[in-house]
Amino acid sequence: MVFSLLGGIVLAFLLESLDTGLRTIAEIESITELPSLAIIPRARRSSADEAANLSTAQRNISVLTQPKSQFAEAFRSLRTSLLLSTAAIP
């Protein structure tokens, strides 16, 4: 039982050290050394019947036609950030 416990702990640490995914915006900003301009959330999927009949472009357009949605607001925030950002001149 003790060996199983130690083996599980070692396995957990091993799997954690092999995980190279980025989880937070702070991790991405520290690696790229650039600020994030916006956070675009994942769009909610509609029912499976509707999603099967629509292409990806049609689904994206249908989401953006809802001007009060969080998804559309995120894109407006990105646009504003891009307009207000300045390019560094070397």
C-alpha cells in the first residue's frame, strides 16, 4: 500500500512536469513579453441539430449578429485595443 501511494505521488509529479500547456493570460504574456489586447470567449454552441446544418462561417456570423452578446463585445474590445495601440518605432 505504501509503494502504491509513493508510486501515485511520483506519477502525479511526472505528469505535471510533462504538461507544457499555457493556462492563464499571465503565462502567455510572460512568455511572449507582449500585453494581451483582448480575451475572446468561446462561443456557446446551439443545439446539435442546428449546428450540424450550419458551416463554421455561418455559425460565427450568427453569433456576431447579436450585438449585445458577450462574444460580440469581446471583438469590439479587441478592435478598440488595436486602434489605440501604437507600434514601437526602433
